[in-house]
Amino acid sequence: MNIIDYCTQGGKNLITDYIDTLPPDERLRIYDIRFIIREKGLEAFQKLQTRPLRGKLWEIKITQTRIMYIIIDSDNVVFLHICKKQKNRAEKQELNKALQRAKEGHYI
């Protein structure tokens, strides 16, 4: 399965940039999950801690880190946003950011 990370119009990969700021153990865990998704495809999502957020937008929970994504088809997934778990208002802002990125990319 292909993982497509959200990038700015200037080409900056916001997903991997964020991952690279995390502590080494958490960073390694996320890169391991990305590897498993590439190798196992849709099957990998059944073994991860995920939950639906809104419509086609889902979330992977990794310790305190959340990755918001949309599965395009059986071969492609788009990671739209990554952030630390937060409470209420900030969480809504993060969700809205992911939804906006999905609309920009015409994924929803």
C-alpha cells in the first residue's frame, strides 16, 4: 500500500517533519507502523488502534500521537495530519485542519 503524506504547496512534508521531532522511541514506533501499512495494506489497519472521526476520515492512535488519514482505495492511504492528543477545543481545531486538507486534495 502506498502512503501519501500531506505536503504544502511548497513541497514540505508536514507528516514526516512532525514525526522527526518526536522522541526516538515514539518516532521508531510510528515508522514501524508505516512500514507495516506498506507491507500488509488494509490488513494492517485491523491490527492498529483506529477509530472513525467523520465520514471517510479516520485516526490511528499511537501513545499520545494521533495520525488522521483517509483510505483512498485498497492501494493508497493519505496521512493528512499528525498531532499530540489534546482536549476538546484544540482537538476540534486539529480535526478541522485534517478535514480542510482532505478537501484541498479532493479526497472528500
